Amino acid sequence: METTQILPPYQLYAALFVAASLLTYVITAGVRVLAPRMGVIARRDTRRRHDRDIPLLGGTGLYVSLMLLMAVYWLYPAALGGAGI
């Protein structure tokens, strides 16, 4: 069975980088809005000298986007030019 790549490798990596960046930006912005509603924020006190309350779930957006892109790579390895997991 022969597989064909959608893009040359350098364009594929560039497209995956852009997709990961945009996905991380969108998910992190969403988490930033949800964190105060969920009460997961760092409030100002004597130890924390922020100008305002800081959401603490920013890493979640990065983790979710990484897992989503890894799932796409795993589900469609031939189309993305890899052997999959």
C-alpha cells in the first residue's frame, strides 16, 4: 500500500508549528477566561506582588494543544509523513 504526503517535510513542520501555536493561543485564552470563574487564580497578598489576580491554568492550554496535535499525528500518520506511534 503506497502512501502519499500532503506536503513536503519542511512545509509540514511549518504547518504543524503554526497550528500548534494558534491552538495553544486559543486554548490558553479560553483557560484564562475560565480560571477566575473556577477560582483557580493567584490572588495578591504579601508573598505575591502582582498588579492583579493571575490565572494559574495557563499550562493546561499548552498541554491540551500538545495532546491534540499528537493525537492527530497518531491517527493520520501517513498523511503527515510519519510512521505514527
